[in-house]
Amino acid sequence: MTDRKNLQVRTFAFEVDERAAAGDGIPVVVSSDAVVDMPDGPEILLHSPEAIDLQRAPLPIIATHRSGQVNVGVIDNLTVSGGRLRGMATFGTRPEAAGYRDDVVNRIIRSVSVGYARIKGNIRSDGVLHTTRWMPTHTALVAEPADINAGFFRELDSLPEFKIEVTQPAAPAASERKTMTVETQAAAGSSAEVETRAAAQPQQPTGERAVEMERSRRRGIENICKANKIDDNLRDYWIGTGLSIEQLSDDVLKVIEERSKNAPKSEAAIGLSEKEAQSFSFFRAIRAVVDKNWNNAGFELEASRAVAQRLGKMQDPNKFFVPFEVQRARRDLTVASASGGGYIVATNNMSFIELMRNRSVVYAMGATRLSGLVGNVTVPKQSAAGTAVWLANEASTVTESAQTFAQMSLSPKTVGGYTEISRNLMLQSSPDAEGIVTGDLAKICALAVDVGALRGSGASGEPQGIVGTSGVGSVTGTSLAAGGVLEFQSDVAGGNLLTESFGYVTTPAVAALLMVRPELPTTGTTRLWQGSLLNGSMFGQRAMSSNQMSSATMLGGDFSQCVIGEWGVLEIEVNPYANFQAGIVGVRALLSIDVGVRYGGAFSYASSIT
């Protein structure tokens, strides 16, 4: 596996466009990070500015790989982008060089073969050589694939030492590697040109399998990055470092989380400063809709119109849009009392989103939240693992198996919260009145999000909740005792998904039942549920009760595996005539969210608890 030579060649295609006919340089792909089945095994060349040693640039172009050839041109302006080393080919003025240029322009010669020296690399457990440092030395024109045993290299003044790090299959961590030095050979013609795997026949079935698996991995990463609008540089890094799809899942989620925390680009984000976001008043906007008079709510009207314009919607006289910055802003408002010698009352008026999250059980239990989303989001997840096989003897072969991957897709689903306020309350102008309105709407939306995340049906516009997700474990609820409570944890541990984030959610009735049930049925005096009825613990793990759960049910699991996506378009609609006789005004909030579960096996569920 480690008998690798450091001088190699591989073939890539010219890119010919109108500039070539005008006498300008010809764009050419010198090399790429695609997996190539080389004579000594499959290989990937890492393509990054740090990985490629360009001290021999510009690269000479020779006519063929036969010895004694003179240069017919050079490739300069070398850059690395999109996992490819690109350059501009310029040919000489001698008749021979001009003839080769004409063949390239006329698409008679379509390929260029690059020669390169390996400097450093590591062999992964799947047999693929990942060359992390290499030096292109020359290029050669080829009209069709050369003989596999033929080859020509320009002599180097001195060859760099080629080091291979071999990843040990039995190592407990991928970072533990054994390094060894391989002597390099400098004889011309010792290596041969090959096509990419599409044209070459692998020498061993294991090599073919490794190449196919690598191509599948690359396609998966490219599709995931495209779906989530992830930067090409990060995509190339993930491809070049050999990251698996399963490992990529965690990184993609982190990227989306950081994006939502640091630089939200919600459709409802209009660029308000923190001070402007703090000055936005739900209450003033609601009163303006009721009175059909926006004179005292000019800023709110302007902000709502800006959001509507970004959404491509008309401004409705009975509704207004809340900018994303306002939904996330935390405000500290101080007002002077009208009496009592000017007493100062400090009111901490939290944002709508923070209020909603504080009233949500799934958020409190550690659900992963992605805010400020734009468009659909796709995160890969592993749905089935490969199979390990013991080899009985030297003639035994490993049974082919493959990991199976699925996608967790999040798309906006709109939830509505409705509350009613009196006209007398609207006549108030205190921060307390503002807090009553936003707090009530946030509570209602939080209840709806909780139900959707915990046990949503996945139909009629409702997200698919945890309970109905495929792969969730099952615990018998009859006469639930210590063994059953521990079974929740053992179910999750069976899938290697038990973490410190594990917790229980059940109903207050079930929590009360467990508060009087002994932890050890025969001799113990400690109760199963310890702490308060709303917030307690069982066997050292956090437990909460909520009426969002169905009657006589319990859900246990790692709630960080539940992902809640938030799209930042909060729409408030006002009905001035909800109860005309009593002067009651109805207020409805519409919020777009979705729920996804990364691993169903991270949860277990019990029903009919007695």
C-alpha cells in the first residue's frame, strides 16, 4: 500500500473559447482534486494555495512524453479555484509550436498531461492516497491516451522527500497516524500517464471500489453545499480533507447555526441598528391599525413597508410586518412614574423570539435552533451504517457494504397565534402594556411550536414531530417504574446516541405519579421524580413536564438532535372588531418554522403510562 512513487502524470482537458481564436492565451485545467486511479493506487491531489508548490511555474509545455522534446509553450497565471489548478497556455512562434497551437484551437488536441512530484501525503483506511503537498513540473500535449508503460519527465535538480502518513485502521482516533518515509526514484520514464477513472481500468477491485466511493462522497458534499449555499472554499476544504458525509452533517449544522447567530440574512432583515430595533413598538403599530392612523407610528409603518417590499407583498391596512432585527432585539426600557415624585421603574422587555423560546419546552430541553433562515435547508444524516466482517483466513474477502445516507430537509411551515386585548389596554402607553401583548403572542406561538416539535403530525401544514419520526424507540408505559425509566436511556445508548444532553419530557399528571413512586421499589425511600412538578430529574437526568405532551405519555432523548428552523417573517394582523360591543381587539401573529430530527434513535417514547 505504501509503495508509491513521487513522480506522476495525469491527463486533463483544455478549455478552448473565443479568446483562443483571437490569439490570446488558452484557458486550461492543469489538474483537479478528482480521485484518479494511478498505477500505484487511487489518489487525490489536494488543491489549495498551500498544497501546491509552484516554484517551477510557469510550467513548460512539451509536445509529447518522448525524451528529447523541446518546449512548445508555457502555462502561466496559475490559480486554484473550485478544486482545480487553472492557467493560461501560450505557444511559441516557431512553426512547430504554432502547429500544435492550431491543433488545440481546432480541438484536434484536447488534453494536457501534467507531470508532478509528490511531496507529502497520507494513505486513508480506504486505500486512497491523499497527497497534501505536491509540485507540478511540466505539461505535455496528448491527442489520445498514451501507452500505460510509457512516460517522460523533465529532470529535477533535486527531488523533494516524499512522506506518507498511513492511517492505522485500528487506531482509536483518526488523528493517530504512523508516519513513514518512502525513498523516491528519479529515473525518467519510471511512471506513466493515465486517464481519469472514467477511461482507466483499475488494477485491483479494491481500488475501483475506493474510487467509486470517493466519487459518491464528492457528489454528496457538492450537492449539500449547493443546497445550503455554502461557500466554495469550505466545500473544497471538506472534499480535500476526506470528510465523511456523517462527519459533514455536524459541520453543516454548525455552519448554519453560526450563520444564523452572526450574520442573519432573513428576508425580514432590513438593516435596522440596535437602537432602531429597540424603538420599534408592537403596541403603537396595533393601535395605528385599529385607529387607521399611523401618525404616531411612522417608524413602525416605514419598517413594515420595507419588509413587505423585500417579500414582494402589498402593505395591508389590517396587518404589519415585524423586521427580523426587532424579533431578536433585547430591550431595557426605563420609564418615569406619573406619580410618587418621579419613581423610576425599570422594565426588561425581551424580544418576541426570546420570549417565545423561554416559554417552549423543546427549546428549554436544548433543541438546536437555526434562526434567520432563507429558503429551504438540507442537512445530511446517516440512516444506516456499513457492516464490518471478520476474515477467517488469508483467502477470505470482505463483504461489500455501504453506509446509507438520507437528508433532513427543513422548509417553512407557518404557525399562528391569536390573542385578544381590550381597547382600555391599548390606551395605555407603558412598557408593561407592550410586554403583555408581545408576551401573550409569544406564549401562544411557543405552545404551537412545542406541540409541533414534540408530536406534530407532519400533515395539514404541521411539521413532523419527534414522536412520529422513524427510528424512535419504544418503552412500555404500563406500571412505569425504575426499569422503564432507565430503558429510555438504554434504548438511546444502544444506538451510541446517549449524551449529557439527554432528558425527559412528560405530562404534569405523569410527573405527579412518579413523584410518589419509589426509585427502588423494595427498600428505597427516594422517589423516581425528584424536584418540582414542572422541573425535576430522574436518575441524574433533567426532566420537565408540559401539557404539550399527549395524555399519559413520556419522551426521553437527546433534544439537541431536534432541529428547529426559524424563518424571520413575523406577520401581525389586527381585527378591530373581534368583539365590537366590548371593545375587544383581536391580534394574530404568524410565524414560519419547521422541525427536523437528525437521528430518530436519539429518542424513545412511552404511551398509556400507568
